[in-house]
Amino acid sequence: MGLDIGIFLTYVGAILLIFIFGRIFVWPMKVVLKLALNSLIGGAAILLVNALGAQWDIFIPLNILNALIVGVLGLPGAVLLLILQ
């Protein structure tokens, strides 16, 4: 009624595979979530620039690409978009 060594090694191998695949898939998800969060922050920054720059006819269109640029590059990204406009 004992546990066969082959079954035990199969369980250990399956647990290790689950752990390895978990590690492989968690890292890209962290990168994607951080990129999405930065894009949301970039979109908020664009809205702030549009609200404050309305007096001087400064306007940055709010779209996914612009939000991504401002989210990844930060303030220099917003300045870049203003210069390119």
C-alpha cells in the first residue's frame, strides 16, 4: 500500500513544470501590466496638458499611441509630442 517511486517522481516533475511555466508566464504579464498602467498615467497627463494648455491653443490628441509615448517617456514624451505637433 506504499507509494510507488515512479508515481512520486511523476508528481514532483509535474509540480516543477507548473512552477517553471508559472515563472515564465508571470514575468511578461508584469511587463504588460506596467506598460498598461504607464499608458493610463500618460493619458491622464495628456488630459492635464490639454486642460492647462487650452488658454494657449496647446492640444495633444488623446489616443493609444500618444498615451503610450507619454507613459513610457514621461514628461520628455509630452514635450516631444508638443514639439512634433
